[in-house]
Amino acid sequence: MSDHTDLIVIGGGISGASLLYTVSKFTDVDDVTLIEKEPEIAAVNSHHTNNSQTLHFGDIETNYTLEKAEEVKEGAELLAGYLENVDPDREMHSKRSKMVLAVGEEEVAELEARYHDEGFGELFPKLEPIGREEIAEIEPKVVEGRDPDTELLALQTPDGYVLDYGMIAESFVEAARAEDGVSVHLGTTVTNVDEGGEGFTVETDDGDFAADAVAVAAGSHSLQFAQEMGYGEDMSLLPVAGSFFLADDLLNGKVYTLQMKKLPFAAVHGDADVHDASVTRFGPTAKLVPALERGELSTVGDFADVFGFTPSSFLSYANVLADRILFPYVVRNLVYDLPVVGKRTFLPHVQKVVPSVDVEDIDRAKGYGGVRPQIVDTESKELDMGEAKIRGDGILFNVTPSPGASTALKNAMVDTRTVLEFLGAEYSFDEEAFRAETIDNFPRLDGGENHESGENHESGENHESGDDGDETTVSENGSTAIEASD
């Protein structure tokens, strides 16, 4: 048994690294330990080839409600402020134009209503509607070769942050390691978490660790850990693997297309790469896979664990996949993986962004893409469009589909409060210093201080009691399961 620690964080992706950073830098918790099964930080979904590298604000994600956009916005501004503070040379990120593009009369009307009538123009003061000529100035390839009679409108913002989430996670861990009492164990696989009378024993292939509190931030595996301990039994996962196609340098920034409101998956968009200016990525596709990690056959059994093979699981999947919008979407995305026909089937999505692209101009991005754990509620038999937090007595589990990376620091802020509740009243969280290092550095139009997000800070205290309309709190095994809105 290793030395006793106050808090163990399981998982070294962007979520676990954010929590390690926040607890170690801005609380007086004495000892914090992070355990990661991979030999390096952020080797799975947070790696820069395994996600779209987008910082989601909710401004151009047209399947977000205004309420969800408000939640996501603060999270994105926390992370953007951190980068403005610590990465002035833009080694971990770049900042480009970003827009959502409406093509045709119907989409233009929908986007105009979203901006003017639904409150998005007011919520995002940097977001501006632009027409064909202005679009052509910013993104020439979006207009080039397009029918001049086709109506175009875009909502454009300069806040197109392109992020290497892996490098950011590493920077969080590096900052945490500079503090006393922080230890990081890489290449260490957790085999069991045992809840005893005096805290927890975390069993690994490199010995056992004892802790007063545990936070599990292991992506899809978080639900697996939770269910092994009797939590989250009314949940299952729908693992969705995202893939991309590559083309030459066609775009200066990010160009999104309108999304279906019922789907939690992003519509196809074009992105400049954070490190390679010579390519443009188009995607993601969204293929259902029976595994918790892309290309890791060992995680097929892990998926079986969280699927459960119960009547309610089968009924939930059948109900979800029978949806008249989701089912055709799933089938189409399976086709994209087929040789020859896959590229041709995907091409119209690319041409909606860049009309001049031909099938010879795009190739599948081999080795790119991760797995996002979409949550299935096996009681309601429906797909949950948000994240899940499962809170036990002294232990917290985070399952974070997109945009979990974008809101990683906000989740860490909320989870730090929870951890301090677990550990007792003698510990405190310096949220003012946390905000000074993060969101207070986010550039505003007026150059003023960031009081608008600070106003939300107080309401954040209520997130864990289910006061937000998008969150629910249910009793489970004497603990609380919290399904967070973003």
C-alpha cells in the first residue's frame, strides 16, 4: 500500500488533468494523486488527432438551445482565458475565424431567426451575420464555384479557437506538479476501486493507493467503474466513433454547417488543423462501435460491461435507434467507411462547405478519430443529450461526451467544490484566483472585466442540487446521480 493521499483522480485526459490543476493550484488540499493507464498524458480522446480541435462556445453549434449555449459559453471562456494567459506564442492553440454557414433560402431564414429572434446575437456579442461578399473575403473557397443564385448567410466570430487538447492537458499536469504534494502515475492501470469505512483503496497493477476521496474522469470507462461499484445502473452508453477526411489547405478557419437539433452529433464542418497548415479536415462522421476506445479490441468487453445485456438495455437501444432521424443518420455514417463509395457518399457534405472539391481531393484520415460516449437512459429509454456526473459518498464519476473537453475547466470548478465537500470544511477553494488565471483573461469586445461570467458563478453553486432546468437529481444507493446539462 502506497502512502495515503487526500484525493485520487483516475484518468489523465483533459478532464482529469483539469481537475488535478484546479485542486492542486487553487485549494489547500495537501495531497493529490493522478493515475493514468497510458504511458503519457492525453493519449486517447484528448490527443489532437482524435477530436475536431474545436473550442465549443455554443455560438455556431446550431443544435444547442440558448440555455445550453449559456452553459457551454462560460466553460469555453474559462479555457480560452487560460490559453490567452499561458500560451501567448500559440504553441497549444491558434485563433482563427469561425462561422456557421447557411446555404439556401430555408437555412438562411433559420439562421436569421436564430441570431435575431432566439437570442444568440445578444448572448454572443462578437457573432455577426455576414453575406456572400464578406464570406468570400474571409473564406474564398466557400463561395468559389457556388451557384450565384443560391442564398448564403453566415454567422461569423473571431473566437475560432483551434486547440491541441492533449498539449493543454499536459500543461495542466505540469502546472500541478510544480505544487507540493502532487504525484502523477503514468502507465498504471486501475483494476478496482474499493470503498471502505475509512475512504477508498484504489487497486492498480503497480500497487494499491489509499485516499479519502476519488474522482473518476476516465471517459467511457467512468460508467464502467461506477457500475462496478453499484452506481449508474440506470445508464448505458452508445459509443460513437468519429472519423475525418483530409484535403489540401482550403480554409482559413472553421466553417460549420447547420445541424439537426435532435442529434447530439456535429454536422460536417471544415477545419484548419492546429499544427499542420497544409491540410483541411472535414468531418466528423459518427459511426456506432461496440468498444469504448477506437481500435482497442480489449475495450469491446468493457462495452459489454456497460451495455449490461438486460431487457431494459436492449429496449433502450431499440427505441433510440428506431428514431426516424437517428436511424437514417446511423446508416449513412456506416456507408462512409466503405471503399470507393464511402468517399463519394461523403463528398456532398464537403461540397456544401467548399463547392469546388472533387472526390479525388479528399482522402480518409487514417489513424484519426476517437470514441464519444453518448449516454442512454435505460429508464426513459432515450438518448441523453448531455454529460453525466454520478456522485457517491466520497466518489465522483464523470462521463463526458462532446463538448466535455471545451467545458473541462468549468467541470473542474464544479467538481472541486464537490471534492471539498467530500474532504470536509477545513479545506477552501480560491475561486477568485482560479478565475483570475482563466476567464478573466478572455478578451471582451469592450475590453472590460468579465463580470458577466462571474454572475453565473454564484448559480454554479446550485448545479449539484438540480436547480438548473437542464439537470436532474436522482437518488441512487444513498448517493446522488447528476446528469449535467453540457
